Amino acid sequence: TLLAVGPEGLYVPVAQTLSAAQATIDLSVYTLEHPQLAQLLADAARRGGRGRILLDGAPPGGITKLQKWCVALVAAAGGDVRYFTMPDDAPNGLKRRYRYVHAKYGIVDGHVALVLTENFSADSMPLPAQHPLGGRRGFAVLTNAPPVIAALQTLFVADWAPDRFLD
């Protein structure tokens, strides 16, 4: 188990974990606005692994152009990206499950779990630099603890559920 502290200490362990993926990456994150991490997710998808990303579909302020670019990059590489929201053409009477998907967690290859306080953004996870860059204080726990991995996998499968939800 590793505790990473940000802003400056988050990018490297998160990037290394995503880069090491061989078969699966399942992420539930509020936003994806980090070009370098998006590139690592796209690279993993190109290697033939299953990549699934669940994002909030209605963050305050909307979905940024940067996030649209990051999502397009991952999707073009074969990643499956879904927005946790009710589409305009959903049948009447259906409601969103939650107001927001504010979670920030992932499971890589069924062997490593990431639990973060911060979004996937350059402000939260700046690239390594000679001097502190500022940003936001945050944390990430990376663990191979089976109970944590199992709990997060169960949660992800329940939230992903394209057969039950029209995300």
C-alpha cells in the first residue's frame, strides 16, 4: 500500500499504475482533464486491454473542451467511456441514480486499487518539476489489498451496468 500526497506527489504513482496495466482498467472519476493521463489510458486501450471510464455527465460548469479532447483520445483508442447521466431520449419517468458521480477510484488488472481525493487534472496531478508547482492538496491510496479491490470492483460493476442504465 502506498499513500501519495499531492499535488506534486500524485502524478508519478498514478501514471506508473496506469502504464503497468496489462488487461483491464476500470475508472470512476468525476472529471478527466489531464492530457498525459488520457494518453496513458489510450495507450493501455491500444495494447488490447479493456478500459472502462465512468465520468460525471453534468459537473457544475459543464464538460470542458479539454475533457472532450481527453475522452475522444481514449475512445478513439478503443476505451469505453460513459457519462453518468440521463440522456435526452431516456424514457419518461427514469431518474438519475445520483446527483453527481464524485467518486475518484479505479481498479487496474484486478490487482491494484486507486482511491483518490482529486480529479484527473493537471492542477491536481502536475507533471514532475524541479520546483513545487502549486495546485491542490490531495491524496491517493494505491493498494493491492484484496478486500479493497473486491469492494471497488463490486461498486464499479453496479454503477457501470449498461444493461440497467442509459448512461
